[in-house]
Amino acid sequence: MDKEFLEHGLNMNRRRFLSRLSLGLGSVALGSLLIPDLLSGGAGAEEMGFPPGIPHFAPKAKRVIYLFQNGAPSQLESFDYKPKLREMMGQELPASIRMGQRLTGMTAGQASFPLVGSFYDFKQYGQARAWVSDLFPHTAKVVDDICIIRSMFTEAINHDPALTFFQTGAQQGNRPSMGAWLSYGLGSENKNLPAFCVLLSRGKGNGQGVYSKLWTNGFLDSIHQGVQFSSGESPVLYLNNPTGMDSTGRRKMLDKLSELNHLAYSEFGDPEINTKIAQYEMAYRMQTAVPDITDLTKEPDDIIKLYGPNCLVPGTFASNCLLARKLSENGVRFVQLYHQGWDQHGNLPKEMANQAMDVDQASAALITDLKQRGMLDETLVIWGGEFGRTNYSQGKLSADNYGRDHHPRCFSIWMAGGGVKPGIVYGETDDFGYNITKDPVHVHDFQATVMNLLGLDHEKLIYKHLGRRYRLTDVSGTVIKDLIA
């Protein structure tokens, strides 16, 4: 306790007492800012069991482009053809098929669960004779380059936990996302760009929102957090110099700031301080790299035609697909796209057609573009949502209108390039499209397989935090070797 307080405690007025007290509390607050784990128990990268930036074994893929279809597109109108649903249109979902499985609160109260087949026709394509809906004619043309997985399943039945589960391996927030784990495990290929970038687009349908916890670094160093690109004049917020400051002034300011941060590091030893220094330096280097990469007008006419005219409209899915190719081409390890609008609880035939029109050409164009540049073999492309859709109608059913509720028991995604077997269909569901009958793939299996393709053992890429060893796949996950070329 302060000597002055001991000697004059009775005479100290309220203002002096509170000012003295605030100094102590301020020190604690400053310490918690400079050392985030000061009061939390801390953790260390040394617990991961291998040096960051070095794969466990030879990778097949160097980078990932993840085309996430936010809101969950219906597998029954895309890649899982079920003619029996058309034959039994309007009939009740058999209890022997449902087997008492839980429903969401949106349909649990329905008196009837009438089966509904796809409003759209399917045709077979490619060497595997894969069934593809008429909604995806461009994807059908590249079917020999993709692997369709029809037997995905998850535990989550609502959007937020299901989406978070796919991106972070847990249904709750505050865990590192897949891109952050790969940045942590493999590092960056380009010192002038982040290892993990995020692009957002919105379709015409009902869309579930996306939020920064989906690309968070969680308990990893903040250098691994995804950097969001926008469609405005400044693709990366706060990247440009402030008004009145030129590049020379910015450099001098960063040098002085670096000196102060190094002094803080020598005093407190918190590695996050060095991370902040690295982020400031990265931002400075990005000032030169980002404007050139995000300028899509310099692309040749054949590429513009390939992706479609919307690729020159900032913020569209087509534009983001082309930008994803450019980012990957320039060494970005993980590019995450979110396209919102796939939540068709009603008016599905019209809304899903609009959504498919938004994404089909550009998704296929990305495959073709990467392939003709010799990049597809080393770039893993993923397309899919957080769960599937029910085989029965939500709400009123008519010949040309219906909706589908959430269905976690089985759904479809596709993958291409990066060491995945091309031109195959993996997994099967029953004639009602309700249960998996062959080769189930859990979300953690999918994540383990993605990491394996990148040369990482999902059981070894760990980080100790608050006394527990964490990994993307939590305590489960099996690599699906039949998907790997």
C-alpha cells in the first residue's frame, strides 16, 4: 500500500483515492490488452508437436477455394436424383423411412408430410453417368473433373450451428476456422498477401447471414484470421493511407510503432505483440499487391466470357470466383467464398432456379480456368452447403410450388482438383433421399480428408489452449481414402 496513504489516509479526499485506485486498475487493464492470456491461463504453439509451416507428408494440394453455398441448397434439385419421389408425389412420408428422426420447429407441427419430387428434370453426364439437375447445365459439362459426394451428414439441424460446425469443427463459436487452421499449419505462400481471404456475395433468395466468427482465428494468433474483401472502392478496409499521409509518412509511422511494440514485447513477452507487428507490415505490403489483383478489367475477353458478364460486377458470385482464382494464383492458401440465399422453405422451384443461375456458370468456369492454367491439380475446390433438404414439402404443396425444410441426415457436395478422384460419385441414399445407405461422410471426415490432401494429419495439427489440446476435427474424423486419387 502507498506510503502517502498510510500516513495521510484519513485526510485523503475521494478524488485522490479514486485516482490512485484507477492507476492500479489501469495497469491490470493494460496488461490484459498487451497480454490477452494474462488472466486466462495461456497456451502455446509448442504443444502442437511439429513446427508450423511444415506439412506432415507430401501434399497433393497447395491451396483451397471453398465455394460455400450458405443456407443449404437442396440435394434433391441438384445432384441426388430420386424418381420415386415423383411417383409418390403427395403421399405421406413412410414412418419406416423417417424412423422418428427429429424435425425442426418449422415443420414438427405439420399434420402431414407429403412427399415431393423435384420440379426439375435430371440427366446423366460423364463417364460415371452422374445425375445432374437441369438447373446446373454448366456444372454438368465439367462433371468428369469433379467428385460428387451424395452421402454427407451432420448433427446440426439449424443454420447457425450447422454452418459454424462446417467452418470450425464445433457447433459453438470461438474456435479457429478451417482457413485459420491451415494458415497456422502451413503458413503463407506470399508475404505480400494473407494466407486466408474471405469473399461474400448475396443471391436473390432468402439468405442466412454470415458473421466474422466463421473466419475467426479463435485462440490461434490473430495473424491467422481471415481477411474479408469487400466489393467497394476499398477491397480491404483501412488498408489505404489516412487522409493527409503519403506512403513515406506511413512507413515512418510504422517504423516508430514497431519500435514501441518491440519494447512492449521485451517487457511482457507476449507473442501476440509480434503478431500485431506482422499484421501492420502485411497491411503496408498489401497496399501494392491488392489493387492489381482485385482489378478484374484486365482479364482477357475469353476469361470474361467463360465466367459470364457478372464477373465484372463487384460483389457478385461470378466476380468472387474470378477473384478467388487470382488470389490463389498469387499464393493465398485458403480462399473462402460465401454465397447467401439458399434457404428455400417455400417457393423453392423459382428461388432455387435464381440461385443456380447465380452460381452454376461461374463455379464451372473456375474449374475450367484452373485446369487450363495448370493449377487444378494443386488447388482443391469445394462446393456445398451446411446440410440438406427434406423429401417432404414444408407448407402447402402444389404441382409447381413447394418448400423444403432442413435435413441433416444426408446431402450432397462436390469437390475437384487438389488430389481428389475426378469423375466419380461417392455414397448413396435410399430411394426417398432421406437416409444414407452406403459410404456415409461425416463433417469431421470431410475436414480430415481436406487436411490430408494438404499434407496435414488432422490428429497431429493441434493447439493447447486452457489446458486442452484442440484440433479442427475435435475428437473424431476419418480420412476417406476412396476420395483421394
